[in-house]
Amino acid sequence: MTTKNIGSEGFKWFFGVVEDRDDPLKLGRVRIRINTVHNTENKQDIPTKSLPWAIPLVPIISSSMSEVGLAPVGVEVGSTVFGFFMDSAESQMPVYFGSMFGIPDRDPKLHDVPSQAREMNTINNPQLGPEPESAYKSKYPYNKVFKSESGHIFEIDDTPNHERINTRHKMGTYTEIDETGRRVDKIVGDSYEIVAKNKTVYIQGDVNIEVKGNVNVNVSGTYTVQSAGNMTFKAPRIDFNP
């Protein structure tokens, strides 16, 4: 690569639409049909496979080396992106570093910004047992939302007096922390917790456990229960088999 045209005078800015992101090198490169450079009316003149690969420019918070930093993926086919040509007139070395949101056809249903960032909590969350209602009370523009293609959602909400963090899997499993520090964990599938060493649980308050199925406890060592108060067992029958 030569550098004779690289500089402020050599930059050629562009807007374009992503047509291919299946980068064989897996470097986050995409093929972009660029306005004023490629024929956007008749794609047969320059088919997608003939478009040059555009290199992503990631934020400085990412190391971009030794597998450290933010993976340069996320731009979808159809995204409108902004960038520049490093080789200016030759237009064969595109770099992209930003994408743009919009409202196609001015239809609010097609709005590109996730609804959770626009004061609309569209998540269907049927409550189970003592599960409280969502603490969502977001106001624009305080809720920073990341939503993936399949529907996973991560929210950092700085709405004054309603600050909240929410991490949600597309199937409905989530963790939500509200402005008081209350945390709600809901798991819609099986749950496994593996601890390789010791574990200490300290609860400064009451504990309520409700089990709809069976409870099986297998202890290899000594099982000790200490109570400063009364111990009450309420069951039709209790079997003790030492």
C-alpha cells in the first residue's frame, strides 16, 4: 500500500449501503454500494461481489489487537454507513466508521432506534410467582440500549430518579437492577450454579422459598442447622433416614 494520497487532501468522504458482510478474513470488513461511486440504480453494472471490501474503524476504547477489544461486527446488510476512501480518486480502499439511524418512509413502526430507548417498553414480560413489574420508566435520551439481531437487549438507563440496568436474553431470562438497588433475576429455562471452592451467603433479612416440585439435598459431609429461635416443620409426614 502506498501512502502518497493518504492525508486530509486525499480523503474522499462517502455515504453508502452495506450489501455484504460475510468477510472471509473475519475482520469486520463489509462491501458497500457507495453513492456517487457505484451505480445504485443498476447493480448489474457493478455486482456486489465486485465491490471493494471496506475496513472498519473502531473506537479507541478497543485495542484491536491480540484478541483484545470490541469485535468489529454488528453492521447489518442494508445499513447506511459513513466513511472515506484512503486512496481518494482510485476509490478502492474504503474505510467505514459510522452508521446512521432513520425512519424509513416516516413510518414509526419502522423506526431504526430500539423502542426501549424511545420511552416504549415493548417487552412482553408475563409475571411468574412473586415477580415484580418491570422498573422501566425511561425518558429519552437517557436510556443507552444495545439490541442484537436475534433480540438480546442490554440497557444502561440514566433516567433521573429511575436509573436502571437490564440484561435480557431473547427467550425472556433477565436480570434487572432498579434505582433502589433491588435486583430481579428471572430464568425461564434450567439453571445451574457451579462453585469450585467455598461459598458464603449472608442475608440480612428474611428468606422465603417456595418450591412447586420436589427438593433433593445430597450432602457428603456434615449437615448442621443452627437456630436461635424456634424451628417449625409443617408437613403431613416427615421421614428421617440417617
